[in-house]
Amino acid sequence: MWCGYLAIVSLLLLGVPWTSARSGFGPGEQDWGYVDVREGAHMFYWLYYTTANVSSYTERPLVLWLQGGPGGASSALGNFQELGPVDVKGEPREGNWVQHVNVLFLDSPVGSGYSYVDNSSLLVTNSEELTEDLMTFMMYFYKRHSEFKEVPLHIFSESYGGKMAPALAIRLDKAMSMGELAAPGTLKSVNLGNPWISTRHICREHSNYLFVNGLIDEDGVAQIDEQEERILSALKMHEFEKATDEYFQWFELMQNITGEVFMYNTQTHVDPSEDRTYGYGDDLVRFMQEDVGEALQINGSIFAAQVIQVFLTLHGERMQSDMLTIPRLLNETSVSINIYSGQLDVLVPTSATLALIKDWTWKHKSEYVQAHRTPIVIEGRLQGYEKVGGKFGMYWINRSGHLAPGDNPTAMQYVLKAITQYESDSS
Ligand SMILES: *[C@@H]1O[C@H](CO)[C@@H](O)[C@H](O)[C@H]1NC(C)=O
Ligand SMILES: *[C@@H]1O[C@H](CO)[C@@H](O)[C@H](O)[C@H]1NC(C)=O
Ligand SMILES: *[C@@H]1O[C@H](CO)[C@@H](O)[C@H](O)[C@H]1NC(C)=O
Ligand SMILES: *[C@@H]1O[C@H](CO)[C@@H](O)[C@H](O)[C@H]1NC(C)=O
Ligand SMILES: *[C@@H]1O[C@H](CO)[C@@H](O)[C@H](O)[C@H]1NC(C)=O
Ligand SMILES: CC(=O)N[C@H]1CO[C@H](CO)[C@@H](O)[C@@H]1O
């Protein structure tokens, strides 16, 4: 099977000229472009070499950033709103990750961000197809950038990335252990921000979170629980489209009852005139289509053109729980898993993530259970908590919602450093 990819990828590689690092948008050296992961399916990536003061950027780890959604654009939301070197106004971002590590933003699945398909029948419809495309991309990436073949790789993701990243990691680690793509053991960790992994665990916590935070009353709890029950029974019957419809109903109901609280962070975007979209606000889309498209010399009008289709095509898949991939990674590989959770997120409340961890069993879980949970204090300010053991870490992020690296850059830079140990890599 694997040889099949190799053949396809080497065909696709013919005629792709090698170019070295270029200046794109914002500081530092970059590389970007399209990879045809299948005929007619064009995946966009954007690599930022670290701006750290190192003699070679391979002294620092590589972070692969996978946005959620499905359909969120790493190139836009992750890059310009969360952790890239500049923000949507082109202003430098204090606390950006590129100052510490190399960051690879990937617009996946195809159809999100600048990625696109020639025909919507080429959009992926399930996790297997999605992972296949990601693997094809990674193979291309390590061919073009063979300098990263021994550089520690850490995957960071958000929300739906909680399913996408572990599924990729299993395949990637296996391929690497057989000497494919990169050196064995190159993949070090998979890190999931407010991950949407198990709808069951999440649905059981929404009303609780909203109630405790004063966003609904007992009547609201009853209404929301009733609607969540409809989602769960559709899932139980494997009616994933129905589950999706019920989910959209739940969203509308939750917005109605709370007076349209911004569900990605209950303490921000309180002014209704503010942009309350997740990654595809008008200003951001214009910026990506015009300013960024021009700087990168790519067809900017592709940006976001197919995102609704992607979201709808994969939403049923998003609703399906995946309880096994992470325990498998922990049991069968040396890859460590970390979860970070912004405390102000309604979509995936921290309590839902804790309930999920409770239900996982893995080989060294007792080490995690017995580890002390300690406050993260930086320059005298409480930024959250951490609990790490048995190749697993949980980070609670204070003053943060769903988009933790953007909401609390201080805490998330701490997490980045704790996990990647980027400084000990430099000689
Ligand atoms: C960069 O690192 C070199 C070698 O450690 C050091 O001499 C130089 O002062 C550093 N430059 C900056 C701007 O920190
Ligand atoms: C898209 O693909 C489908 C299925 O392969 C095919 O029937 C259809 O003609 C294609 N549409 C275009 C515009 O190429
Ligand atoms: C939300 O409120 C609108 C306007 O009041 C109403 O039309 C709609 O049916 C409500 N939706 C739900 C799910 O309660
Ligand atoms: C750019 O992309 C848009 C949207 O997909 C398409 O309609 C247009 O033809 C493309 N333009 C060029 C010059 O390729
Ligand atoms: C992982 O290992 C634990 C015990 O070591 C076992 O109970 C669990 O079923 C395993 N899970 C998977 C998915 O392999
Ligand atoms: C929920 C929580 O812990 N909030 C704290 C976050 O950090 C600020 C200051 O760093 C505190 O004032 C909050 O109480």
C-alpha cells in the first residue's frame, strides 16, 4: 500500500522546481505552495523558519499546526489570529511561536483555506481519506525539506484537530519507524487544544458549563439537555446526518437562550458589532484574498471558496467519537500526548475533556493519575495548571477560550516550551 503512495508522489513531484526559503508575508524566511495530494486535489502549506538566533534553524523543533473545523484555515486562523509572527493588521505578534520554533501551517482537509479541489467530488468524506491526504503531503514535505528529517516534530492542533492529529500520528509514527519519510522517532508529541474527540462527553457538559457560569438557568439546562439527547440518540443509531442537523439546532438554541454568547470564549467579543466568526470573518477573508494572496503570488480568490462544502461534507465524521486512537498512540508508540484546554470555551468545556481522560485506559495511566497538578505561575501571575505523567500531559489555560495560543500567548508559550523543550535542542 505504502509503495503505492511513493509512486504517486514521485509522479506528482516531477516538474516541481526546488526553491529555497523565500520572503513571504511577515518577518523571517518562509516557504509555501501547493502539493497535489491526489489528481485535482491541491493542498496548501506555509512553512515559517524560526526567527530564533540559531546558527541553523534545524536546531529548533518543527511544529505542524492543524486547524479545527473541519474547514478551519491554518494559514489564516492559526497563523494570523493565534500564533504566527504577525497579526491580521500585519503588526508583529508578541508571543508568536516562530520566534522559538519552525512552524508549518497546513490547510487541511483540501477545500479549506487556500487548499482546493477541482471538483467537489474530490473532497474527503471521512477520517481515512483525510489521513491519506495528510500522509501524502508529509511524504512530499520530507522530500522537499529533507533538512527536517531528523528534526523533532510536534503536532499541535485545535478542536476537530483533536481527531485529525492522532489519526495522522499513528500512521506517521509507523511509517517513520520503518524508515519512511523521516528518521524513526522523529515524531515526538501530539498536542490537542480543546479537542472535539467524543461528542458524548462534550454534550454531557455543555449545560453544566453554561449553568455554572451564569449563562443559563434551570429552564435553560432542561432545554439544552433535551436537545443534546437528540444528538446523542441520533449518534447511537449511527444517523450522522441527523446528528449534524440536531447539532445545528442545539447551536441555535444555545445562542437564543444565552443572548448569543460567543461560544469560543465567553469573556470576549461581547459587542455584537464585533466579528464573531471562527476564522472566516469578512476582514480576514479580504486580507487573505488580497494582501496575503498578492504577497505569496497565489490566486487569493481561492481562499475560503469551498469551506462550507468541507464543513458539511465532514460534519457527520466530526460527530463520531473516537475513543481508541489516543490510547493506542500511548500504548503502542513513544509519542507523548498533551491536551491544553482554555477555561472560557463553551464548545469543548474543560470538564468534558477531564471526563474523557477519566474514561481512557492506557499503559502508564497510573503515572498520570498520581502526578501532582501544579499551578503555572509566570512573573507572579497565575496562568493555569499542569499535570504531567505517563507520557501524557494536561494543561489548564487561564484567561483563554477555544483559541488558546491567541487568547493567552504567555501560557501557551510556556506549554510550547515545556512540551518541545526547544532550547535544549540548540547546541
Ligand atoms: C546570537 O547568538 C550569537 C552566538 O551565541 C551571539 O554572539 C549574538 O550576540 C546573538 N545575537 C543576538 C541578536 O542575540
Ligand atoms: C465532477 O466529478 C463527477 C464524478 O467523478 C463527474 O460526474 C462530474 O462530471 C465532474 N464535474 C466536473 C465539472 O468536472
Ligand atoms: C431562536 O430564536 C428565533 C427568533 O426568536 C426563532 O425563530 C428560532 O426558532 C429559535 N430557535 C431555536 C432552536 O430555539
Ligand atoms: C482564481 O480562483 C477563482 C476561484 O476558484 C477562479 O474562479 C479563478 O478562475 C482563478 N483565477 C486564476 C487566474 O486562476
Ligand atoms: C491500552 O493498554 C491498556 C492496559 O495497558 C488496555 O487496558 C487498553 O485496552 C489498551 N488500549 C488500546 C486502545 O490499545
Ligand atoms: C479562572 C482564573 O483562574 N482566573 C484567573 C486568571 O488569571 C488572572 C490574573 O492572571 C486572575 O485575575 C484570574 O482570577
